[in-house]
Amino acid sequence: MTELEYQEINALLAVPKKIAIIPHRSPDGDAMGSTLAMYHFLNKLGHDAFVVAPNEFPDFLAWLPGSSSVLIFEKNKESVAAELEKADIVFTLDFNALHRTGEMEHTLARLKALFIMIDHHQWPNDYAKYTYSDTNFGSTCEMVYHFISGLNRHDVLDTTIATCIYCGIVTDSGSFRFPSVTSNTHRIVAHLIDLGVQNGQVHSDIYDSNSFESRQLLGKALVNLVLLPGGKAAYITLTQSELDQYHYMKGDTEGIVNYGLSIKGVQFAAIFIENRDEGLIKASFRSKGDFDVNVFARNHFNGGGHVNAAGGKSHETMSETVHKFVGLVSQLSL
Ligand SMILES: [Mn+2]
């Protein structure tokens, strides 16, 4: 964002506005943290700001301040769409293509509001008047911090806003272990802790809220883990009946894909999770180093994401999907 753009946005925000803030579908810690940080920030500036999530967010994020005010589009499409129509400004955070909101795409596409995008994924679409897009950042939350800095409004930051920002930085950085974490990330986090963030508590709220069944499901996933010949790629499968057996709840499979990547020598890991209701297999891909799972997911699994983390889907059966994956991996030079 240029200095001039920040001035223009400050001018826009000088008068109270109705502002919708949108995360992507199936929002994660960064999507919910960034939208709720922006929600508290804008309301403190005197705006009528509200967050609309395309669908439910996982339980492990329900502790986030403001989460109970989040409107869920899929639960009440007509009334939420009516609210969206009244918005003067729409912030879209942690995604860069309207189809990432699922069915809500059609409602968003016909709004007259001015759009502002803040996002760290590759290849942004151009629907926004102001696009703050940078793949160098590990999280949208880190960008929200810079956005507030760019507007010169550090005076508005408080413990609540800082806590929401901290949540996205922690979750999108794998608790500060991904290469996207910089010294500047840590400087921002130092400021957030100075603002009163209870960092240990946040970590515990996010990661120590698992159900017993979800830990057993993790055990099943690890039993299903396969290391491919050559030892550089691994994958996990979870069928719908396995999910049912451990009373799967939304969020229970979060992060399991990373266990493949934690094997010494593995540079590429995948997880395939059956979804009987949607009639498909959902895939998540993770890599270390240069292997671009965004391209892999786009080319072969109708998905996308980042260089080292991406998602996709398959409409074939689990065994066909795995067969295809194993075949593709055998042709890679990892
Ligand atoms: Mn993110």
C-alpha cells in the first residue's frame, strides 16, 4: 500500500461507515483473528463494523473476543445478505478471490460497496479498490498490524485487538516455526505482549482444547500414515467411517497433515479426508523448501494456496485419489 492509499483510506474512515468484514470459508485462526481484530479496530474508530463468516468457525476459536457477534452467512442467508447490502465498505481478509467464500461469492459480487483486500496468498484477483497483498507475510494478522500502522492509528491498539492479531500470527506460523517468521514478526509480537496479550493463555486456548475423541482420531491418522519409497513424501488418509468412529467435529483434523512433514527427510506431505456429505475427498498439502504445493494443488487437485501449504479436492474415491497422488509423487524430483 502506498502512503497516498493510506491517506485515502483514512479520509474514507473519517466519517462513520457501515463496514462488513469477511473471512474465507471454513475460517482458520488467521482468518478469524484478522477479521475480529479489524472489527474491534473499526468499531473503536466509531464505525458500525460487523464480521460475516461464510460458514461456522471451529470451536477452538470460540474464545476469540467478539466471536459471538460473528454472523454466519450459511445459517441465515437472506437476513445476512440484507445486512451486507447496507455496507459502505467491505474488507476481505485472508483470501484474494471471492469464490473462497463459497456460495456467498454471488452476494459479494453484486454489492455496490468499496472493497479493501488484505491478504498473503498468491495471485490476487482484482475486485478490490484497495489491494494490500503480499506473499512475504506469514499471516494476514501481521498485515493487519501493518495496516493499522500505515493508517497511523497505533493509538487505537489495545489488548483485545492485540489478542486477535496474536492468534493469527501464532496459528499461521505453526507457533513461530515456519520460515515466513521474521525478526519483524517477533518485534510485532513483542509489542502485542506489551499491549497485554496473555500469550501462554492464547496458546493454551487454541491448542489445549482438544476433545478425547479428536486425540484418538489423531492416533488413527498416524496409524494410517504412509511413507512413500525414497522417504521424501508421506501421506495420511481418513475415511468418513473413521471420522464417524471418533465422532469427528469440525476442526478435529486441523494440523494433522503436518505430522507427515515431521518425519526426518520428508519434504512433501499430504492428507486426504473423505467428506461423504459433499461427495468428495478434501486434500491438504504441505512442503518444506522449494517444492511448490500451490502449483501442485492447482494442477492436480483443483485447489491452491501458498508455496508450502495448499489445499485441494478430488471427486474420485479415496483409493483412486491416493493412487493418483502416489503416481504423481513418483514423477517428482523431490
Ligand atoms: Mn492466513
